[in-house]
Amino acid sequence: MTISEVTSRLSSLVETVSSRESRVIIEKDALPVAVLISIEDLQRLIALDQEQARRLATIERMRDAFADVPPEQIEQDVVDIIRELRNKDEEALRAEAETVVERRPA
């Protein structure tokens, strides 16, 4: 929607958007430049932005904590940890299967 269309229909657009029936993309010179959204949509976007910022901060802290470790060593450590966890999972599954077999009536 162009800015002039939005201006002329603002009241009805706000009503439609606030009832969460629609989102309005506003264009200038045929390019999207803004959006009219409900407050609920805005709150969701803010929450998503905050979550992304928390995750990026966590990644940055991890990067800083391992700044002196060569990337190859980190990759190898990750491979080793995954292998260890998979082995533990396989052992647990085998133990569970053996328990099931032992409980079967003869």
C-alpha cells in the first residue's frame, strides 16, 4: 500500500490490524519501507529480538572463553564429546533391551 493510501484509510487499517486480521506493508516509490502491525505482533518481534540478543551474547561469551584454543582442537573436542554421548546412548539402549528380554516370561 502506498503512503497516500495508508493516510486516507488509516482509521480502518488500524482497526483491521489491531484485531489481528492483517498486517499492512507500506510502500514508497514501489519499495516496502514500513509495516503497520498489531501491538501483539510488535511484542512478539521484541521478544524474538531479545532472545536473539541473548543467544548471540552466549555465543560471544563462548567465543571469548575459547579464544586461545585453536579451531581444530575445538572441532576435535566436539567430535569426541558427540562420540562419547552416542556410546552412552547405545549402552543405555542395550541395557534397556536386556532388561526387557529378562522380564519376558519363558
